[in-house]
Amino acid sequence: MARANNEANLTQSVLKALDVLECLAASRQPLSVQEIAQLCSFSRPTAYRLLKTLAKRGFVSTAEDSAQYHIGARVLDLSKNFLERLDLTELAKSDMLELSRASKETVHLAVLDDTEMLYIGKVDGSWSVRMHCTIGTRNPLYCTSLGKAVLAYLPPEKRTALLDRITFEPRTPNTITDRAVLADHLQRVRSQGFAVDDMEIEEGVRCLGAPIFDHVGCAIAAISISGPAYRLPDDRLEALAGLVREAGLAISYKLGYAPE
């Protein structure tokens, strides 16, 4: 009986310690012992004891000359180890399958690789006429829905640095090759949350892409649906936009993305 009680008490202590960490993680500013006790609904002495224990292991820390607590570096170490083990292709598989099932179109997954998008995942659509793109293919940032979805959300200085190194070549009559026009286009992409490749890289093909963010909010990849232009008129693109955005966000959340 005594052993069972000890185990129960230990379990409760662990749960309370996790409550403290979740409370600090959810706060945008350091919290005092009293604030943590109130938010976690337990006594001040309990909060103080847990904080001191967590601080010894580096899971929480205090600002210099302050009695307020915030998340410690040890939590960051654990999250880095977790994130380094993530396989984006495997992580996105279920969302890609669901997006393809819902749209019946081919779904692509690509990551930012210097001035290009590198295709790392694909799910074929259910139509007899499908898009053919080999895993490992690279395409320019400026004329693909995947690339534009990422470009639109990059920090301005990084976007400028990338565009400075790109040679804008017209792939089709619709390709945007003017920097000023592209800048306006990317602003629209950012405001609506998705990008459209309107036969800009291949005639007769339209694509709809949305960004994927990592745990610090950086656009590192994108997901898209592709199909013949006759099957993706403006009204259908608009109807599918929400699905593509949701898929991008779902994958982002799995990477630890936490939007403000």
C-alpha cells in the first residue's frame, strides 16, 4: 500500500511539473511563483518547490536579478533533438494523401534549396490524366506555386538575396520575369495564404501551393496540387485553396510551428 501511495504521489508531482512547463511555454513573458501557482491551480509552496527542481535540471530559469521564471535551455535541447529526427516526407504523407483524395489531383511536396525548390514527395491524383514530376526534380522559385509560396513568407532581406542571384527566364508566355511585378504578386500571395502557378512553368498546367513553416516560423517548404488548366479553372482553384492552406498548416504544426 505504501509503495502504491508513493507511486501515486510521484505521478502527481510529474504531472504538476508538466503543468508548470506548459504554463511557462504558453506565456509571452516571465511569470512569478504566485502567477504560476494561480494559473496551475495549486499552492504557492508547491509551485516554488517544482520551479526549484526544474531549475536545477535547466528546464526553467530566471532572468538576472529577477524572481520571475521562463522556459530554460534544456527544453530547447530536447526540442532540437526531436526536430532533427523528423522526416518531412514521412511527416507529411497522411496530409498529402488526404489532399490528393479530396482534390483528386496530384500533390507535390518540395523544400527550399538555395534558389530552387527540390521535390521530395508526390502523391498521384485519381484522374487518368496526371502530372508527371520525378522526385529529386528542381524548379525555380519565381515561376512555381511551391516556390512563390515560400518566397512570399521569407524575411525581406533573405528574399532579396535569393532574387538577386536568380536569372529570370521566361518558361512560358505567362512567366513573371519583372522583379517589380513579382514583388506585387508575392504580396498578394502572402495576403491570401496561397500561390498560383498559372501556366508559368509549363503551358497547360496550373498549380496551387501553400507554405510549410518550421518550429521558429520560417517558410522552409511547400505543398501543392497540380493539374491540367482545363481542370483547374479559377473557381475550382478558389474552392481548393482552403484545402491546400490547411494541409500546409497541418504539416507545419507537426514541425512545431506555433503561429501567434
